[in-house]
Amino acid sequence: MKWSQFFNTSIGKKLLVGATGFFLCSFVLVHLAGNIQLLYKDGGKAFNTYAAFMGHNSLIQFIAWGLKIVIVLHALIALQLTFSNRRARPVKYAISAGNQTSSWYSRQMAVMGSILLVFIVIHLADFWAKFHYAELPTISYEANGEPIKDLYSIVWQVFENPVWVIIYVIGMIGLSFHLIHGFKSAFQTFGLNHVKYNGLISFVGVWLFGILIPIGFAIIPVYILFNH
Amino acid sequence: MNLTLKVWRQKNKNDQGRFETYQVQDISSEMSFLEMFDVLNERLINEGKEPIAFDHDCREGICGMCSMHINGRAHGPWAGTTTCQLHMRAFKDGDTITVEPWRASAFPVLKDLTVDRGAFDRIIEAGGYISVNTGNAVDANAIPIPKDKADAAFAAAACIGCGACVAACKNSSAMLFVSAKVSQLALLPQGDPERSTRALNMVAQMDKEGFGSCTNTGACEAECPKEISLTNIARLNREFIRSGFTYEK
Amino acid sequence: MLDAKIPAGPLDKKWENYKGHCKLVNPANKRSLEVIIVGTGLAGASAAASLGELGYKVKAFCFQDSPRRAHSIAAQGGINAAKNYQNDGDSVYRLFYDTVKGGDYRAREANVHRLAEVSGNIIDQCVAQGVPFAREYGGLLSNRSFGGTQVQRTFYAAGQTGQQLLLGAYSALERQVALGNVTLYNRHEMLEIVKIDGKARGIIARDLITGKLERHFGHAVLLASGGYGNVFFLSTNAMGSNVTAAWKATRKGAFFGNPCYTQIHPTCIPVSGDHQSKLTLMSESLRNDGRIWVPKKKDDNRKPADIPEDERDYYLERRYPAFGNLVPRDVASRAAKERCDAGYGVGSSKQAVYLDYAAAIERYGKIEAGKRGVHSPSPELVRQLGVEVVAEKYGNLFEMYEKITGENPYEVPMRIYPAVHYTMGGLWVDYELMTTVPGLYALGEANFSDHGANRLGASALMQGLADGYFVIPYTIGNYLADEIRTKAIPTDHPAFVEAEQQVKANIDRLMSIKGTKSVDSFHRRLGKIMWDKCGMARNEKGLKEAIEEIKALRAEFWKDVRIPGTADEFNPELEKAGRVADFLELGELMCIDALNRRESCGGHFREESQTEEGEALRDDANFAYVAAWEYKGDSSYELHKEPLIFEEAKPTQRSYK
């Protein structure tokens, strides 16, 4: 089987979705580590310095563009699978088993993923595009230091508006359920199902990626809303 | 007990199909679900109507022929049970029961509750066997197989090919069926020579038949009358990856 | 007199000699020889696969939606083979002897010996195909014991041995389909044999989905269509199991052998009501560990747990101390009937006996506790460990019992009663498995078989696979070698046209009756006549009555059956009607045969012929023959006898005491 054929099979496509998913998991971990600096009340020094570094380091920029491609790939292949899955059942059941035989979020990966995708577009337009292409106020933290963009203040401004906070929280709920199933599911797709490790995989998937990380992200706008 | 049945009626492949409602009276809790259908059919015949066509044969849960989607569940509410082994004890007086055929583009409805599962045979044809002609075998005990491996192979081989996994899966995926056969043969040393081609060809055929892909929801395992485990799907994935990455052709 | 064409020479050399001298067909010629196989159970699927491998052009037919559904799949307990892996004194001769004796000396010695000879190869072949037989911790195959034998020679895969063997044969068959050697016709039913110049040359089959009649040519036709237990309506057979293929062959000149030999299996779940559509077998392997009993007191309505040990009658252990609960099926069934008829039956219907696992659970629990070093285990622990062991061995059977009855067999003894399970009779075949119609073969349960008047447990799977894998590939060559000059006959040949017209006329006749009663209602009534008068015990008066009743029922059927729908669509009622019409003829022949055989042997128990203790009494002087019946028109059959000569296994009164 040629590579082109291999990755065109249903399992091949799932492997791509899983692999890109794993990559995105690692990204959210790093992203959260950076973002948590928004909570320091240091006038944005730590966060803005970090943002400036991330924005100027060429290796990171390269990875950042790769990241966007991975997101698009992940979404496109998953959508393609979703549509072919729907075609596989042209006449729906009048009555379905509902949650008796599977968890609702495992069946709603496409919905959760779509929420996330919309969220990501909003999020990128909001901060990433502004950071790179808009005129931002600058700030310098050291005497004679080079002025850097003050993304920190922008973030704090945005989240004064509860509407934005709600949008972000919804996005993170989507992320939570997407990862509770997605993390474990990707292991299964790669064939990694072993009674000795399933507990650990499940634990990490649910608690770290499904709960801690989304809460970590969501806590930032909520905290800002109540502390500005 | 008295029950209301909503049953899918469809004259043939090309018919649109619709639900019809029937009242059945004096159903004993000792009856099997199919015996309840026998009673209804007997009545329909006496009334000069067409009986409901449904697949069934052994009525002891092993041939895999019966296939009803009952109140949203493949083979009905009991876990690990085929439609023919489901007994009316599972219901109570006054219940409304909705009965549909398996729904999947790969399983076209032939009539009423009868579907065509030929796709499963074609998947087996693609590699669900060990190529050993009659008379070529060595002595059976010349191939010792660890008990745990033999037991796992048996657990996978217990699949009855009824298609409940496809019916239960929101994607109409046949992965549990395919993985059961691939697992059985992958766990046994006899299956080794054809290991690479088997996984690749069976998956290719599965895709060709129009089954959906697996999103690991676990509904198939929950509905499988033989309780075939999801670990088999993981094993199929491993076999497929291994073959895809290493097989030279 | 019938010639079985048994090869000359000593018994244990006959098959070897035959194989060494039979005619062969060269590979190039095989490609132009077509073989039709009807039925895809163990015999049909294994034959189709093996003949496909050899290079013949095979067409395989089954009425189910896939070959994998054939009823062989429901066999539970196991398959016998004279491997002697247990070093417990087994041998080919022992298996041969046990089978002839178990069959109450009504089987053909040469066939049985061949069966025993190839039994080991079957296990080898199945293991090579990936059949996951049960194994010991050392990785070698495990065995269990079965009724009628004193060695452990039964190979098994939990309680699903038939399924695993059939799926093995099915996969071999599908492989040949993929290679283009076999063409499959699913959801097709054979409705007529086509004979040209006295030889079987094809079939007429109905596509069950479209209702279209099809003509298929074959240089030879193999019937592997199973048994006819469904003549009793209630049996452990699948709902679709039928005699139609074999019966059409009978009407085309194939003799029907020993139709009255029916096996009533002792361990089935009792009938629960009038709605019952079929009966479910509980594997004979359960008799390995379970103890069968009834109360010593008549009409004892206490719960089984309330009946103390000394008020229980373990009647099999009492009557047959040597074999105890493991006596052959016919003996165990009759003993159960005897107790129930005498008023000792249990359950609401009083037509059941207990199969009790309490003793086994305790015994295994103690052993297990001992293994774990617990020296004085509590009764709770013993029970818990015992239940675990029993669940490991028989779990799926216990679950099945609970689903059907709603009772937990780990807590309450199972209720069991005999039910029709297998038919030893079938199309008469010679040593080569050919019927009296040249080119027409019968394999597996469809033939009158190697089991005589009673089949031992775990021997049906053995015979089906022996016929398909190891016998027919040789014997068919001996016939087809002379057919290499016969070109495929076009199906517009007058014989095909006529056969198709006949089938069509028969279907039209059925459809045009438009009576008032359903097919099932006739089938039930036929079943009741058969069970009451040609069931576990038969007598002259009953059989004569049954013959008249069946005739009357048949006449009524052809006047008053109602078949809804049309013939050119998927119409399960029409399918059933055709099958019941054939059962209505076969049932009569079974009674005629039972009436003719004024002796008791194996599954055939004539009340007039029993010992003082109520055991079956054979009459070797007058009945040591196979009764092969030739169809001579409506209700008219001519008896042909094939004398049975026993050179090795000298007939004795069968004793399991």
C-alpha cells in the first residue's frame, strides 16, 4: 500500500487526526504555561517579555505557522471523516440509544471541534492578528530597554467585557469535552490500548487535558473580569 | 401483557418505507422477542395482511442472523444478548416498542426488518482466513499456543457477524467486526504469514463497502451480543500501522 | 439388494486401499468440471473449500444470508478425534468401536472406521486454519469427556465449538470465493434436482429475494443440507433447517435411509408454553459435572433446595452405575421420559428433571481452595471458588439458561427435558457418499450417516468435516474422472426446462390455495403428531394412527393453507410452505419406517421391543439392515435393504450399567 493510499483509508485518516491532535495537545500545554503569566500583577512585564520573545524568535514563528497548518489539517480531515460517516447512514433511526451505550461528548467531537474552531478564529483575530499587524501601544520595563508591544494591557481591556469572557469560557468548555474524549481516543487510534496503561492515559486525558488545562485557560478571563 | 409495536415496514429495496403501529395482546413474559413477532405475524396472516419479514434462524444467539433495532438499541435493551435471546421479561405491560432494521448504507434494507449484510462476507474474502489447503496441516499439538493468547483469540473469534456493531455505531463503522477477525488471526502463530496483507486488504474492503470510520465512542462494544472488546480495534489499528509502515508492496 | 461399494480388504486397510486405487482427475480437467453444493454448514463449506482448492468449479448455495449462518454453528460441546493426547487408552479402533456400539450396531463398519481414521486430521486442519480450541497452560490442546465414552477425546472451544469450526470452514470457503474457484449463492433455495440420462446434472434454485427461478448445471451435485429434525416443529434445529433438498432428491430417485432414526437430546430447556417456536439445547458437556435427579416422591412440589439429599433420586447413577450421568443420549432421554411419565417430573409442566450443579460447585470449590492453600475454607469461600470454576467451564451455557428461563442456575438446579436434536437417518449413500442417483452425493447430517441408530455426542461435527474435507475430495474424483468428456450442458436443455416448470407449477399451486390457515399452524400440528406418536417411544397402534393423521393433515394443507404476498418477491411464508409441504411427506415415511422396524435400537424405541428392565431390545436376526426407501409416488415407498455385516465390532446387548 503506497503512502497516498495508506493515508486515504479510514484508519489512515484517523491516524492523521490523532497525530495532529497530539501535537495540538502539546501546544495547549505550552500555551497555557505562557498565558498564566497574564495573572501576574506585574504590569505585564513577564507576559509581554514572553510575548515579545515568542513573536520574534524565528524557530517559534516557524512552529507557529506549522501549528496553524496542523489546526487546519486536523479540522479538514476530521470534517471529511464526519461527512463520510454521515453518508454511511443515509436513513437515521427514529429512536437512538442516546447515552445508554456511549457518552454524549464522545459522539459530539465534531460539534465540540467546530466550537473550538470558531473560537480559535475569534481568538486569533483578537490577539494574534492585533499583536502582529495592528499598532499596539508599547512599553519598556527597563531603563533604556527596547519598547515592546503591550499585549498584556490589551488582554486586560478585552476581558473587562463580560461578553468576551463568556465566549472564552464557552470555547474552553468545548476544549474540555473535546479533549476528555480526544486524548484517550487518539491513543486507541494508535493502537495503544493496554490494561496496564489505560488507567494512566484516561487519568491524564480527563484530569490534565480535559479539566485542568481548560480551567486554567478559562480562569484568566474570569479573573480579569473580576479584578480589573 | 399488552404492548404497542411501531414496526418499520418497507416493501423492498426501492420502497421508501414507513412505520406501522400494531397492538399485541396477551403476551407472556416467558416469550422471546421473536416469538412475540411470530404471534403478531400469525395474526396478520389470519387478517389477510402481509406478515413482517425479519431475519432469524438458530434462535439461540449464535448464528447472527437476527437483527432488530429495538427502542434505539441494537438487539434491544439486554447487554450481551441477541434479539432472539431477548425475552419479554425485559418489557412491561403498556410499553410502546419501536422496531427498526439495521441502518447503514452498507446494509441496504431488503424488506421490512431484513437487511443485506453481504458486505461482511466480502470483507472476510479480502483476507479473513489463513491460507491452508486441506491436507497441509501439521499435527495440531505441534503448534503450542499460550493459553492466554488462545483465550484472547477465542474471545475475538466469538463474533457472530450479526452487524450490531455497525447498527449501534453512530458512524456505521464496521471496525469491531473487522478487528475481531484480524485479532483472532493476529493472536495465533498460524496467522503470522499473512499478517501484513490481511489488515491492509480487509480495511481497504471495509472502506470500499461504505462503512464509516471509528471514533472510539464504544457503542459497538456496549451493544455487541458477544461482548467483543474494543481492545480488538486497538489491535487492528496496530496491525494496520505495522503493515502500512513496513510492508514493501 | 443395495450395493454399498465397500472396498475389499481388512477393515483398517479399506480406506487406504481405496485412496490408493480410486481414479484421479488431472488439474487441467478439474477446471472444466463443475460441482454444485447445496448447504454451507460444516459438510458443505468444507467440501466447497476443499473442492475449490483442488481446482473444480464450485457453486455453493445456502438459504441464509451468509454461509456462516448454517446451523452447524449452533453445535456447542465439541468434536471427537482419536488423537489420544490424554494418553488414556484412546485409538482409532476405540473411536470406531464406541461409535458403532453407541449407534446400537446399525451403522456401516467401513464408513465408521474411515471416520475414526480421518478424525485426527480434522483437528490438525482446523488448528491450522486458526480455530481457537481450548488449551492447557502448556499451550497444548485440552480435551473433555462426552457421553457414551470412557476416554477424553473431545476437543472444544468453550461452548461454541460448532461456531468456531464452521467459521474455520467458512473462511476457507470465502478464500476460495476470493480466488474465483467458488461462486456463492446466498439466499437461494434449491427446489429441484435436474437429472439427465439418469445422472444428476444440476438444480433449480429460487432466489429468495427476487423470487426468480434459476437453472444451474453441475457435473455432480452435492447435498449437504443438514437434518430434518424440524419435522417435529419443536426441535433444537434452526428455524430454517429443512428437508427440502433431500426430499426433492428422494422424489427424483435417491433412496432415503433409516428415516425413523431420530436423536432426542436429553439436556434441553423445557417447553414453556404454546408460543414456543423452538427448543434450546444445553450442551451434553454439562453432564460431565452436573447430576441429574428427580424427587423420590411423586408430585413433590417443594423447591429443589428444600428436598433433602436422601429424598432425591439420581436415577441415571442408580440405573447405570458404570456410566452414570454420562450414558449415551438415547438412554438418558428415555430415562428422563420414564421418570416424568411415572409422575416424578418437576417444574410447572412436570415435564422436566433437574440438572444440578451444587455438588460440582462444592467439589471444584474445595479443590480450588486446596490449590490456594486454604485448609479449612468456609462454605462461602468454597461456593465462591466453585462458582468461579464452573463459570469458567460453562459460563456461556449458564447465561443462556438464565436469559431463557429467568432463573439463575448457580443458585437453582436447571430444569431440563429431552428434545429432538439430530436425525441419524437421511439420504442413503454408498461408501463414496453417492446416493442411488449417479452424480448425486449427500454429506454430513443429510446422509443416513455413520451414526447408526444413535449418534454419540461430539460426533456430528466430526462426520460433517470428515465428509467435506477428507472423504468427498477423493470419492468425487472417482466419479468425475469418467465425466471429463462431458461438456457443460446448457441450461436450456429440456430437462432443465421441465424441472423449472415443475417447480413453478408447485409454487403456483401453493400460492393459489389462498386458504385460511397459516403455514406454521400446519407445522405445529404435524409436529405434535410426530412427537406424540413417532417421538421418544413408538408403538404399532400409534404409528398407524399417525400415518392416517398425517395424510389427512397433508390433504388439508393443500386445500387450506394461506400464503400471503406473491411468488416474485421476498416471501418467507412461501419458503416455509414449501418446506412444510415436504415435511408432511417425510413425516409419513418416518412413521412407515418406524412401523417397519419392529425392534428397539438407539434413538428408535419400539415399546413392543424392550427388556424386562425397560431397556431397548434389538432384534439383530431380523433388523440388522439399513432400511432404504424408494419413492414410488404419493404415499408409496418401496423398501430396499442393505444388510449390515459386523466383522470387527460384534453386536452385543448395549450395556452402560
